[in-house]
Amino acid sequence: MNVNSQTDVFDVIIVGGGPAGLTAALMLGRACKRVLVCDAGRPRNQVAHAAHGFFSRDGISPTELLQIGREQLQPYEEVEIQVGEVVDAQKLGDRFQVTLSNGNQFVSRKLLLATGMKDSLPAIDGFAELWGSSIFHCPYCHGWEVRGQPLAIYGKGKIALEMTFMLTSWSRDLVICSDGPAELTYEQRQQLSNWGVQLREEKIARLEYQDDKLTGIVFTNNEVLPRRGILLRPPSHQHSYLATKLGYIPGSDDIVQVDESKQTSIPGLYAVGDMSSPYSQIAVAVASGTLAAVSINHTLTEENLVHLSLSQCLTQGT
């Protein structure tokens, strides 16, 4: 089916073709709704060698997972995919209009954002190169591959303590590398000591690695700490600020707040996946896409029946 961007009104436009967006598209397609998925092709986990913890697909490459998702949308003729970045969005009465980078515009009754988050890595040689392989953000997703090996936690304060507590399930050879003052209280330092966890507050110069495997952390005094993996919880921010353009006021954590149906404070605007949750696992994103799709379909069905009833009343009145 060819999309006529000037006249077609979709039931739902989904911005983002990651696990959350594709899941929502699948559910809405199966509910016989007209859906347009706009995908810029820049998933958050594209650098990861494998995706883990997702039932029946453990260890699959993120690229292959998304390819399978797109292929499984093909039987649903009411679902369209447009490759391109949505650069603008407007609310026009009870409709939403999105504009792609190529100038094409599309209109829908509901708008679902699944644009994800972007991570800000430390400006230290080696972090960007090893991100997604030896450096990971989630032990549930990548901890098993480095279980029992010497690992580091990069961070400060309470967050570093929380990450260390988590990582003890995968390894007991742990060192916190705070890259400067650790910002830990005496009690917190004592807790680390009780856990058998070392603390290194020296500044980090670079990471040593061979191929894509970490071999050591080099401090500015040239001392090398042999390590095989680093747990890092980097600061993250919205990959796209379409929600803000539509009038949503973000909170201090830059996470889009949604209700149980995944709807934002703006009627008809929904947000799923990483952008509206602190949890970045694929299974969580898929669940949020499902919940949003069911809610959107319920609302659209209700609106359709109300419109049908009004039409019948007008017909009978004439």
C-alpha cells in the first residue's frame, strides 16, 4: 500500500522502530488499525554484540532482532514503515501531524513515541570503543558473559554502591573506580570493605583492550588494574524531544512520565520503552509497547463507536 501523505489519516503514528515501537505496531496491526511506523534506524543498543534476557531470543544480535520484527509486520497490510527521522510534531485539534527530515508530513489520530534514550559516556579513551561489549550498563543483560571474572564499577556515591551490590551476584572480584573522589561516607566505605570490594579513587587515563575485550584500566600514574569488564550507568537523555515540542514539560530526570496506559499528560500522546522508564531491558520495552497498543486500540474503538452512533442518529433524524 502506498501512503499518500497529504490525505491519509492514520489511526496511529509510531515514532521509533525499536522493540517497543515494533511491538506496538504488531499489536495494533492485529487489531486492524492503520499504523505508520517512522524509524530513523538508530537504536540505543546497536553497538551491543548480543541481546540477552529476552525469552526465545537470548543471545540474538540487536540488528537481527529488529529485522525479524519488521519482517513479521509484513502480513499486516494496514501497517506501514517509513525510513526517516521525525524532526517535528504538532497537535492540530484532535489530530497529530509529524514531519520527517525529507519534508514529508503525515497525520494520525494518536501518536506513540518510542524514540528511546542516548547515553553520555565518559570522555576517556576506550569507553566508546568497548561500550556494548566489555563495558555494560545492565548485569542482567551482560553480566553472565563475564561471571567470575575481575570486574570494575565506574561511578561515585550511592549509585556506585548500588551497582556494586548488584554485581556481587556475578563476581566477587570487584573494584570501584570512581575516577576522582568517590563521594562515599565512612559507613559506605566500611560496607564496601565488609563486602571485600576495593576502592580506587585515582583518575583514569585510558582503558587497555585487545580487539573488543578489556584487559586493564590505566590510571594517570601509569599503574594498570587488570579487569575484564566494567559496569557503568552513564547519564542519559532523550534521543528526541518531540514530546517537549508537543507541550510536555519534562521532569528533572528527563524521563517522560506516563500513566498506566502509557499516555502522557497530553491526550492522545503516548510514550513507551526507555524514554518513559528507568528500565532499559528489551522485555520491559516490549511489555510497554503491548500495554500502550491495547490502551490505544480501546480508545480508538470507543471513539469509532461514538462516531457511528452519532452518524446513525443524524441519519435517523433526517
